Amino acid sequence: MKINRLAGVDEVGRGCLFGPVVAAAVVADPRTLPQWRRLGITDSKKLSPQRRRALVPAIKELALAWHISFAGVEEIEVLNIRWAALLAMKRAVLGLTLPPDWCLVDGRDLIPDLPYPQTALIQGDRRSPAVGAASILAKVWRDELLIRLERRFPGYGLASHKGYGVPQHRQAIQTLGLTPLHRRRFCRGLTES
């Protein structure tokens, strides 16, 4: 099968105490992937926030299509984080304006009931520029959301730690309690409520 449209799919925010898990799907022409590599597109965790933001316009320009989606805190609580992350990734793929011929999905799991062929690729965000591009789009989108939510929920430090369970965040939860966007299951033992 000739693959003309390869989708990279990844999620961010799986290990956070706060906010949604966010996923992105990016469709690339496989012939252009060397160009993506030359730009330095890789795992978002390997890049500075400034570098990630700087790559977003290039990714959107090179991509044949891209889409960002998420699964909210309520879905994370009901489904668990693994299934919520897969749901967010499925929504990202199904939201593409151009259907992929094949999907490379970061991690061990395939996306259930996806109508396209797919391969689970451990460390896909490092191994495939298409998956790396998806990780960058998802990370930048989620980080910007958390920066905005800092204004709505002051005192938690969301703009700095992006919802992860760092000591500053855990202390704020003990002092201020949980917000509606905290993942209660993830925060067990941090409050008495």
C-alpha cells in the first residue's frame, strides 16, 4: 500500500493533576519528512517552550492537515487516563479535514475503532517527525490553555507547572482545595475532601 498521507498522533497531559488530556493529529506527505527532521521537529519534551512555539507555524504550513482535540476532566474520571487519552487521540484523527492513509500512534496502544490503519510506535515522538509534530502542537495548545486558566484559578501556579504534581502544586491543593478542573482521582490524599 502506497502511503501518501501519514498521520502522526500524540497526547500530552497524561500525568497531570489538573485539566484535560490533549491530543493532536498531523498529516504529512512522507516525502517531506526529511525536511521536518531538518527543522528539528521531535519529542516536545526535548524542546524548550520557546522552540516549541516557534515550530508551530512551520508545522501547520508543512502539514497536509492537522487537528487538536481533548478529553475533559469528567471523561478522565469516568474512563481513566489511558482510555481518555485514547479518546482524545481518536477525536484528533477524526477531526482531520484530510483522511490519512496510515496513522502512527505514540505509545503502546492502538486507538480503538479508528477507521484507518494504524501502528503503535513506542517513543514515536522521537522516532517519527509526524508524531513529534503532533506532540508539539498538543503541548503548545495545552500549555497556552493552562496559562489562561491561571487567571481563573490563581494561587495554584498553573502557568509555571502546567498542572503537573510538583511540590508547589500539591501545597496549593492542600491550602486552597480542589478546583472543578482538578482530577480528583489523581489528587487523592492531598485534601480531606
